[in-house]
Amino acid sequence: MARWLLLLTLLSAGLPILAWGWLHWRSAPYTTTTEKVSPSRVAIVFGAGLWRDGSPTPVLRDRVATAADLYFQGKAQKLLFSGDNRFVNYNEPGAMKHYALSLGVPEEAIVLDYAGRRTYDTCYRAKAIFGIRQAILVTQRFHLPRAIYTCRALGIDAVGVPADRRRYPTGPYLYWNLREILASARALLDLHLIHPQPVLGRYEPIFPEDTP
């Protein structure tokens, strides 16, 4: 009995690691840099938390700043800021927009997705609500493989650029990477077995001329 419990424990621990490795392997060909990435009409920026005062965390600021660079370099025409807005005092997309405006990004280049509660939701809604078929994904290296794999599995021709613009504290960075192992397994389950449907709504394509 003890041997079976040990085997089950090892399998339970090993499968998420295998999922994490699989996502890294499959996403590697689609990972590039802001300098080398080919122009795309849209860059998708994933939420990454706010401080108590509602301002973006350093991780989120780096994502928005990287997306702003893509816009100013002519690599993206529109920036889709996707994040959580379930609570009155928690508005990730709004905070992302405010920071982007402070960097000089014009308001007409910004699109907000208020129901990007997690990576799966952001990618799903990018296509189902905003009509995105091709995009540059902007997030940190620890999250980029899952973001790329998820968006591509949901029908978006996505490439990713890392938004690591500083050295992050060791403790949080280690936690983010460990959490990503479990999140990778959840992503594969959602994409290939469970197929959950996020919050949806009216179809609002970023580029109306692309509407079928």
C-alpha cells in the first residue's frame, strides 16, 4: 500500500512538471524579442496584479511599457489590455490604460478587456469577442510559454515577447515559477479536456472591417 501511495505521489508531482516542460517546448519557436518580432495589428497584454492603491505592480508596469515600445516601434497598431475587473476597487485594464497614457500611448490605440480573469479567458475572449486572429503576446518569461500555447491552441496565430525589464525579487520570482508548473497542467486540462467557457458578451471586433 505504501508503495502505491508513493507511486501516486510521484505521478501527481511529475505530471505538472511534464506539462510545464511540454508548454516550454511547444512555445519556444514562437518566442522572440521586441526588436525581432514581425509587426502585428494587435499586441495582447496580460494582467499581473495591482497594489492596494490600484496602481500596477512592477510586473504589470513592465508589460505595459513593453507593449508601448511595440506601439512606438510600429510593431503593433492596437494594444489590448486584458485583466480582472470583478471588484469595485480592482480594475486591472483601467490601471494598465492609465499607465500606458502616461507613457505617451494615444487613447485610440488602446482597447480594454475587463473580463480577462486568467490567461485562458484572455486568449479565448481575444478571438471570440475582439476578433483577433493574429497577435503579439506581452508578458514575462515565466508566463510566456503558457500564454503562447493557450492562445495558439484557441486559434490565434500568436508569438510572444518577454517583458522582463528589471531584476525581480528572488522570493516572488521563485513563487511565480513554481505556480506556473501547476498552471501549466491546468491549462492543458482546460484546452484539451474541460473546455470551459469564460464570461462572454457582444462581439466587438477591434478591426470591424475584418468581421466575417
